[in-house]
Amino acid sequence: MKIQTLFSWTYGLLLLAGLAHAADAVAAEVKVAVASNFTAPMKVLAREFELATGHTALLAFGATGQFYAQIKNGAPFALLLSADDTTPALLAQEGLARAESRFTYAMGRLVLWSKRPDLVDRDGQVLKTNRFQKLAIANPKLAPYGAAAMEVLNRMGLSTSLASRIVEGSNISQAYQFVASENAELGFVALSQVLEHGKMREGSGWVVPSNLHAPIQQDAILLSRGQDQEAAKALMNFLRSERAREVITSFGYAVAP
């Protein structure tokens, strides 16, 4: 009887150890480069992804142009969630990403926003006044939202007259911080940064008509370093799920059919 009990106890330990090893083999971490404008929804998506799959998404947020340079220099990201469609395409052309994996996960919207509730009118005509000293935008050379902002100013014929009042953030998150801290009275930011439950959290804003700038098509792509990672592939699939689409649209983005 004692031998049988000892055998059962030892077998139980081995079984538990085997199950733990199997769980470790299934659950993994995936390193993801995420455009700054997508910070809030991606944090929500990462939590739900972990609950659904057991995998953990390690998120880094920044400007798309900066991520491109880092990936070229060997940064260990498995996925890129870009703020444009050109950077993922370029990485695929250069052999640093899997072209067949690329898809549009969100269509971004630009908003002229101020923390002051009475400053921004419904047509953005405040840009033609002297009611502000500083206008924040993201670096147009690195951040697609910054490029879109400059395109709007060009279309409105204001890029030259407002040049001395523009302050640039390295990415859209820094541009938002300039306005949120009131170091700039207003700025062009991502709609997702100021939207909560379908409404603007505070202040005043003008959602820029889409015909004033090129579409902000945000593509995701599986990078070469992630092509053999099951967690990376699982996250790409999760981003296409109905639940992910619900989260993304709740932050003011449009999604492709």
C-alpha cells in the first residue's frame, strides 16, 4: 500500500510538472511596435488578447517613422501596427516583413482639439484668428498624423502664415500632451485620443473632413522576426476578430469591411 501511495504521489507531481511545462509552451510573449495614436485601444486589445489566448503582448508606442528606423536596425519586434500603409509595404519590399500578412486594422481620423471648451468652432475657422499662440502637431516627417495636419493647413492656405506658431511633437502622443497640458492652446491630434464612449471627453474640437487630407489607412504587418512565433500569428488573427473591431470603432476609428 505504501509503495502504491508513493507511486501515485510521484505520478501526480510528474503530471503537474508536465501540465505546467505544456502551459509554458503554449503561452508566450510577443513584442509589438504600435503607432502612438493607437495607444488607448491597443491597451484594451492587449488585455483581451491575453484573456482569450494566454499570450502576452509587450507593447512599445511611438512614431511610425521611428519604428521603421528601429526595425531596419534590428529591433526585436514581431509585429508593427503602423499609422500608415506605406511603411509596412516598404518593410515588406525590403524583406523585413511578410507582405501577405499586411491588412488595414483601422482608418484614422484627425481632429483639431483644444482643452478650452470655447476655442475650437465646428469649421476650424479658429485657425484663421489670433485667438491662439501655439498650434501643436506631430512631426510630419515621422508621424502620418503630422503629415495629415500639414496637408490640412496647406489645403486651407495657412501653412505659411501659421509656421511660426507651430510646435512639433516627436509623435502624436507628444502633440496631444502639448495641448492637454495647455502648453499649446490647440493642436491636431488623433480623434481616438480625445474620444470616450463616442463623445469628446472635454474641451472643444473640429473633426477634420476626410477630403482635406489623404486617408489615414493604418496597416498591421507580421515582421520577419515574428513569422515563426505562434503568439505573433495569434495576435494578427485576433486583430481581425469581431471583438477587436468593436473595440477599435469605439475609439472613433473606422474599420474595413
